Amino acid sequence: MIIIKLTIKEASEYLGVAKSTLRRWEYEGKIKPERTAGGHRRYDKSTLISLKNKKENKKLTIGYCRVSSSDQKEDLERQIKTVSDYCSARGYQFKIIKDIGSGLNYNKQGTIQIAEGGE
């Protein structure tokens, strides 16, 4: 079995995080890199793969669907189905937020939910 070791730059690019985030995670005990004789960090790729999978599983995608009036409820249902199918096909964990009403209004129930992170 070949063990692949990555530099901090390579590891940060692989995970899509800043190098400072990896340093912080090390300080918090979330990840433990090996050190070279010169003190440089080296990350085991198999450890990074499992960390990346955990990170991706925590993401929630918000789908926002809206129509202008209640006459368009069928259009809203089609939007919801299209967005749901798209998210499902990509394996996203998702929540659909829907609104009925014309114009952008930050006091609509759906936009309030988005501002609160989908709660």
C-alpha cells in the first residue's frame, strides 16, 4: 500500500480551505500531520479524504423557488421538482424554500428563512 503525503499547500487546496485553517485544526486536535526533519507538515491523503467526506456531508444546499401569484402554484411545483431533481442528482443534502409574491421583499417568509440559514 502506497501512502501519499501532501504538503500544507497541497492539503489546503485538496480540502478547499486556507493553510491557516489546517494549522488551527491541528491546534484544536482535529488533524495531526507528521513533521519532516525540518519541521514541515505532511498530511496523509487517506486522512484528508475522510476529513473531506465529513466536511461535504455537513453542507446544506438551499433551493429557493418563487412565483409571483397564487395562480402560478403549478409553476411553483414544477420549479420545486426541477431544483429537487438537480440537487438529488448531485448528491446534495438540500432544503427547498418556496415563496409566492411579486418583487423582491426581504420580509417574505422564504427570504427570512434564507437569511436564517434555512432554519
